[in-house]
Amino acid sequence: MRPALNRAIFAQRVWDSGALTVLATLVHVFDEAGDYEIFVRRGEAIVHRVTLAVGRDGAPRQLDLDLAALPGDDTRCGCEGGDGYAISEPGLVSFHVSRGAGAYSVRVQRRTERHKEWVLDSAESIPEGDLFAVVLVRPGVYAVADKVSGAEARISVELPRGERYRMDEPAMVELQKGFDPSELRVLAGRAVVFRCQDRARIGIELADETATVSS
Amino acid sequence: MAHVTVAVNESAFQSSLELLKRSFRFAAADSGDFGPFRLGYDVEAHLEGGTVDLRADNTFELKELDVRWSRLKVKLGLDIPSMCVGGGCIDLPWPLPDFCLPRWCLFEADPDVSIEPDLAAFVAQEVSLTGSLVVRYFDVTVPPPAIDPCALLRVVPPPPNNRWNIHLDPQTIDLDLFDFPDIVGNLFEDGLTSVIEALIPGGIVRDLVLVIVGSVADLIRDILDIPDEIDEWLSDFFNVSFGLHDLLLQVVGDFFSSCNPLYGIDDPLEILPATSTLIPVRIPIANVAVRNDANEMIIEADVGA
């Protein structure tokens, strides 16, 4: 039997940090110990809810949540309980979507004895200090824009012929009063990681698929 | 002095040997799982050609005997490794830990591919034997062994009576090693390329997959873990790992020396057939010996128990 091809990898052309899809990753930095609760939404519906303890001794420094694989669906939130998660302080939690056509957003609430506060609402924006990464597969020129600051950038994705290369070498872009660098060339299949020094909402779109730069 | 002497000249000897040689059949099948790949074979061979030379030193030489493969199927299955994009780790400033990115893989599960070409047309080997003629007595009262090594090699069933058998007893057997030509390597590469490319749609998807794996040839060599040509790798497998060369060597030896006599003399020997009124006339045969010189094979025997 032929194995199923993960077609979303090749079909995705638009990304939005406010609506996470395949090939996109949002990384939230937890730099304050405490008890948190994570709410995962697909569209308008909450499809998952789980607790997170930050600062527990011996806990891992990184937690990866595949939003497409969490229990829950559009009719129920998967809130039936469970053990929750724990990470160190500081620690990182990444949210990504492994398959499918759904678009997800994440809200994180910090709870104390006396109050609760929202520390992340990805549908609105990415807080300062967080990261947003996208794996660009299709060759072409991508337009990048930050809806909060209005900053723009361009990424040219190349597919070299006859040359074997590693996919696991991401490129870094700093976002602070503009993208640095604002023009970037990467090889297809590698991740581009935006480190947000300001609050941001990043959108990426394949603007010109025919402008493939080949070596 | 023997009571009976029979001489068989070299030409007649050759004819008898030809009849026996034509009955030779070798068939074998085996497979192995070697982790990232699986390799198996299904083969069948017979013998053709060759000339026999009776030598003055009481030995014979059977040379330039061709091993012809009527079937030499090789089944190669590969587990294609994960083909994924993304991944890698990024260095974040202290006190933040480094962050490692997720990967997205092209297939839901690792795909398997396999091909099964028939390489019979590309392989040719020669075998030659030297040895002497020996006499062995077949006693019908002795029960057969629990595991009969001649079960698949015997041309005719064991006789229902005692018999003096004259066998070729090879002392040396030279068999060419399996040596697949370059074209076999091309055959495998082309075949695997076709099945791998059939897994993935064309256009940008295929371009990206081929960038990930290098080329299909690179992928095959990585999975098989071989620096050399596929044909050399396959030859080593047949000669060493599967032991097919040694097996064929043993089968050829057993065929002539143990399982199929060249000539047989019944004991007792019927010299007059039965008639409507008389039983057959049979004489006991004893002390059978065989030798040869450069011209003929000589069989000597005594009459009587």
C-alpha cells in the first residue's frame, strides 16, 4: 500500500502567527515560575485545555505541543483532565501543527492565589521575547509583514539542482523596529525563525512562485 | 585374474556422462532481513557443454562445463528513510535554553520499495572437476538415512535390488565466483529509481524530495551502506553472505560423487530373462573394480559370492 503523502507541506503558501498552520511554529518563553493554563483554539472553538507548571525541579527545558494531535475537537474541548505539563524556569513551549488544514491559536493564562492574567493570545499578537518560525518549501519570493509595526521583509527561497544539503539549518531574523535582515535567501525546506523583540503579528505569503533563483 | 572385464572408450564414456549431466538441476531460494534492506534470491540452474578427458594416471578431468541459469531472481527491498523538512536547533541568549524546531515529514509512514529483476541473462560461470572413478556397493537392505542429501539430486530412484555403482569422485572442483557485470548495477538503480519516483508526484514535490535524498543512487547507497558499485556488492552477497557459491559447489560434487552413479551393475546380474516356463538366470557379482587410462575405462569383476 502506498504511504500517504503529507500534501499540506507542499500546499501551504500563506502563514499567519495569529492562525497557526502546517509548517509554522510559535514559541512562547516562560521566564517566570508559576501555574499556567493553555487554551488551544481551532477557529473560534476551544479544542483543548491543559495546565502547565513552570519552575518544577528536574522538568525539561522545552515542551513541544502538536496542536493537530491533542485530544479534543470542535464539539468538546478535551478538558477532561490529565496530568498537565511541567517545564523548567526559564522554559520554552512550542506550538506547531503537524498535518491537516486547520488553523490554530493559543491563549496562555497565568494563575496566582489572587488573580489570573493572560500572558499570550496568539490570535492578537506575539509578545515581546517570543519566536515565530516557518519552514518554506516552495521556491519563490515570499513577502513578510508585521501588522503591528508595519515592517516588511522579503525572503527568496531556492531549490538548488543536483546538490544535497541539510534541512536542519534554520535562519534567524530579528524583529525590532523592522526586520533584520530585511532581505534573505534560504534553501527550500529550511526554517526561518523570527525573534520578536517587540510585540508583533507576522504574516508571510508566497508572492512570486515563478521567481525561482537556481544555482 | 577377473572373470569379467568390460572396457568403455572415452567417446562412450563422454556419452554416458552427457546423459547424466543433462539431468542436473540446481534450485535454491533464500532471503534475509538486514535492517534497512531485505535481500533474497530464487534461482535455478543446469549444466551445459564441457568435455571429459580420461588421463593416464587413473584420473579424469571434466572441464569447461557451463553453469547456465534459467532463473536468477534477486529481490531487493528498501526501507526509505524519513524525508523531512525543517528541524535544527537555534542558540538563544542566556538564560534561555536552546530551542530545537519540529520537522515535517513528507510521508505519513516510511515507505518501502522493492524490485525483483531476473539476472539470469547476465551471469555465466564455468565449473571443472578432476577426480577418479570409484566403486560403491548399494545394499538395498540398509535403511536410507533420516535426512537424504540426495533426495533432490537423484535422477533415478534407488534400485530395488543390490547394485555395484561406479561414481565420478571429484577431488577438486573449480567453480567461478558470482561476478555480476556493471549492467546489473544499472538495472538495480533504474528499477529502484522508477519505483521511488512512482511514490511521489511530479513537479516541485519530486524536485524537493530528490534534493532531500540527494539522488536516488545516493539514497540506495546510503541504505545499503556501500561505497562501491551495486554489482560488486551483490557479487559479495552471493559469494559470501548467502554462501550460494559454496552451496552450488557442494551440490555439483554430491550430484556426481554420491547421488548419481555413471554406471551400475546389478548384483546378482540377470544374464538370461525369464521365459514362460523358466525363471530368469542371475549370477552373483563380486570384487568389482574400476580404473582408467588415457583411452578407456576398464571394469573388472568376479562371478560368484
